[in-house]
Amino acid sequence: MKILFTRSIQSPMLSMIPEDYEVVMWKEENSVMPRNELLKEVADADAIFTNVTDLLDKEFFEHAKKLKIVSLMAVGFDNVDIQEATKCGIPVGHTPDVLSEAVAELALTLMFACARRVVESMQFIKDNKWESWGPYLFAGQKISGAKLGIIGMGRIGKILAQQAKALNMDVVYYNRRRNPQTETELDVEYRDLESLLKESDYVVMLAPASQETYHMMGYEQFAFMKPTSVFVNVSRGSTVNEKDLYKILSEKKIFAAGLDVFEEEPIRKEHPLLTLDNLIAVPHIGSGTQETRDKMVEIALKNMLKGLNGERLLHTVNEEVYE
């Protein structure tokens, strides 16, 4: 059996792989396997351990003649042509649930950092501009007692709502489907998108990538928000029109924004959003705690080995493949 790892994975969990399996791993740290290398190596691979940075489209599956399993070290799978995988009889595994707390914590981190102007004020010190204490020096926004609007009330949204309640925040949510049970259990209220944006002091985007959610936050939607409000995106970059976000932040029509994800990743320092003082950007680290990443590796490996043994995966995106 040949297993292809598209990224460098340094984990003791790799000992789970039988010694007689051939392991081919991209060795360059924090870099993506080039497309031509990916297509060449997958041609005789039995399994692939991959993530959201690799495009697994029709061309990929046409090259993957021996492939038995796609194992994603991710919860999202918008980079995979699921229909094509299913047509080829290949189950696609992913790692849901395990990263929900970490992503919710990062959403809170970005909320606090934006509200209290943490990055901007640190740069102020580094630029040697701090001369004295000032009554309104880097005055920010309050979080305790404020209203949080969550777009996408899935696993991460529910955890974020619980965390926000501990901060004495009111929580409203917008979702494709209303969930009365969640409203009762978490003491949250449903709003349509426009109402949520108008009411909320903080708006956190947690919607998945899809045709329906593509650029669902554009200038019109941002303009509904309060001038004192903060927008955070820890879901997928495609849900936000970045040009419109740049415009609304430049015009100071919202207070600040915190982004973990972008339409095209990685972004470079020349990206227009990075010129703004009221924007905080981090490099897609939503699930980036040591414990979470270790657990994701473990689940992805178990999915992969089960797939190679012809067993049902722990978490399968395309359950219909078993039919």
C-alpha cells in the first residue's frame, strides 16, 4: 500500500501506519505540494492524507487510478469534488467536532483583540509613539453585556454562544434553518440576516463555503452594521467580499474586523486589507492548538487506515458511497 501525505506531518501518531506500507510525504514545512507533484504521486497511491489547501477535482481523480480513500485533516471539504469521488467509489473522510472549541476560542480572541485595539496599540509602542497616558488613548469597545450575532449556528456556533453567555452577552443567530431546540437550550434568539446585522455589536461568520454563501457579506450587508460594531470571520474566505470589506473599513462605517480566512490563501503583505489599522489578520489558525491538531491527525489517520481495510470510516463526507 502506498500512502501519500501532501503536507509534512511530524507526529508520533504516524506509528499507527503498518511498517510494510510505503509512505510518501512532502517534506517542506508549511508549504503546499506543487500540483504537478501531487498528480504524479497520486497516480499509484492507495490513500491520500490531505487538507483544504489541495484541490481534489475531476482531473485529480482521473490521475488517481488506484486510490481507495481520501482522508482530510479538516472539517471542511469544499476543495474536494465529492460527486466525482463518489462516482469513483472513493470515500472521503474528514475530522469534524474535534476543532469546534478551538475555532470558537479564536473567534473570541479576535473579538477581544479588535474591540480593545490590541495589535494597533502594540504597534504604537513599537513605533515609539507612546509619550504619556491619555484619557481616550486607544479607547475601544465593550464586550461584556454587548450583543453577539452568529451567522451559522452549527457546532462551532453553539460553543461560541455558550462562551458568549459566560461573558454576559446577548446572542442572536441567523441560520439556513431555524432551530427552536437550540434557542431553548442556549437562550439565543433567531433573526433574519438584516436584523442580526443591524442589532449586533459583534458579528461572527461561521457559515460554510457554498454557492449559497458565496459573498453573502458584501457592502450592502456591512452597511447595515453599527459604526461601533466588529466583524469576525473564522469560517471560509469566500463568504466575504473582501473589496467591500476594505471599503467599509476604510470609510470607518464599522469599528474593526478580524479575519482568520481569506478568498485566496496565503495572502501577501501587499494585500489591501493589511494597510488598515482597524483590521486584524491571522494565517488560518482557527484549529491551531497543539491538542486539536494532534487529535485531527489521529482521526485522519484512523479514517485512512479504515478506508484501506475496506471498513466504514469514523467520519465520512459522502456516506452514499457505501450504497
